Amino acid sequence: MDGFDIAVIGAGMAGASAACALAERYSVVLVERESQPGYHSTGRSAAMYVETYGNAAVRALTVAGRDLFRSPQPASPSISW
């Protein structure tokens, strides 16, 4: 991996977000062990809505996000990278 300033290990939501932000100023390589990005916890988190999962704080956040999960809104056009 010669020629990169930073290596980000893991292409889940956190790793991909970090790599994207860092790429504005640095040469970044994003490395993932699985066959696709977001395979483990990111994939499960984005694919399921389970109100009974996690501790009290996680459950409260999950319930608070119910409407957004069931009826997602399009991305804001004001967001730019």
C-alpha cells in the first residue's frame, strides 16, 4: 500500500465515513476484509428495526427513530463532500 498517507481498516459506516472525510486532505486507502463493505454490524443496523435490542439508551433512540426508519426522507441537497 505504498503511496497513501492514511490507511483506514474496515469499510463499515464508521470506516467509510472516516475515509471519506480524510480524503479531502489526504491520500487514503480503505481496506475491508469482507467481500462487501458494511457486512457485519453496519449491515445489521441498517437492515433491521428491533425496538427491544440493546440497553435502555439504545432502545430509546431506536423508538425515537421509528418514523424516519419506516419513511426515510431523501438526502438533503445542501450536503456536499
